[in-house]
Amino acid sequence: MKRRYRAVFVVLGFMALATIPFFTFYPTGALAQSSNQGAQPDHQDMWNPNWTQRHMWGPGPMGSGMRHRMMRHRTFMQQGVPETYRGARNPLNPDSNVIAEGGVLYQENCASCHGMTGMADGEAARALNPSPALLAYMIQMPMSVDEYMYWVISDGGAAFGTAMPAFKDILSEDEIWEIVTYMRAGFPAGSRK
């Protein structure tokens, strides 16, 4: 008799679970966001600065913009930077003159895509897929060590399928370090032209 009741309760329990709507297992809004990820065409690479606040692991493929961004990060995490850039350290002191020079160089070479404050909102950014990196956030990430930043600016993004130009033949080493120093200072407005 007890076995029969137990079996009935098990069956009723499974039936009750089957009637609960699927979306209740997801955080609020996550199903809608995750199911829309795959629906967005690749040409709409809208980089959301609040990406850490949305459901990242739902169903659907990762957008092409995110894949391109993650390729460099994954390469760095697994292999480090290319031999040429290993051990690179910023030799400049972050004084006001270096930051000001870095601001001018950033405005001339980077702001058209990455925006004046590193939020990827420059005029040229609208035509790029994937969109430019959010430098204001990236510069604060643990992986953004000196050798990584020097590698990114020097070699650009051609190897990773992005439009980031290589600056190693355009800027001197010190000029690249001035830009890095400027970004680490938080893109201060007072150092712009």
C-alpha cells in the first residue's frame, strides 16, 4: 500500500513539474535576451557596456563580435603575448606631461573609433563589425597588463579579424606607452587638445 502511494506521489510530482512554464527556470528576462542573441544579424554588433549584467550562458550562439573579442583574450590566456612583446613594461612615469602627450596621441589615432572616453562611440565605430573595444572597461581588466596593451596597439587586430590597425610602424614605442599611460589615467579631459 505504501509503495502505491509513493508511486502516485512521484507521478503527480513529475506531472506538476511538467505544467510549470519553462521560463520560470530562467532569471527575469534572461530567456528573452538569450533567445534574441541568435536572432540578431552579425551586422548589428551593439557592444553593451552592461554585458556583465545580462544572462551570458543561455541558448544560442555567441555573436560574431564577442567571438572576435574573445579570440585575442583566449590567445593571451593560453599562450601569452608573442615573443616580441614578452616582458614589455611601460618605462614612462605617469606624470601630467606624459598623460597630456598621451591624450593628444589618443585623440589623433584612437578616438575616431574608440571614442574620447574609451566607450567605442567614435564616428568611425558605427561602420565597424565587430565594434571597437570598450577601452574604458578593458584597461581596468586584470589581463590588461603592459605587455598585453603594447601588443594590442602595436600589432592591431588583423590576426583576429578586427579592423584595429597596427601602430608599430606609425607610432614610436614611447608614443604607444604614452597612450597606454593616458588610458590608465582614466582618459582625463584636461589632457585633450
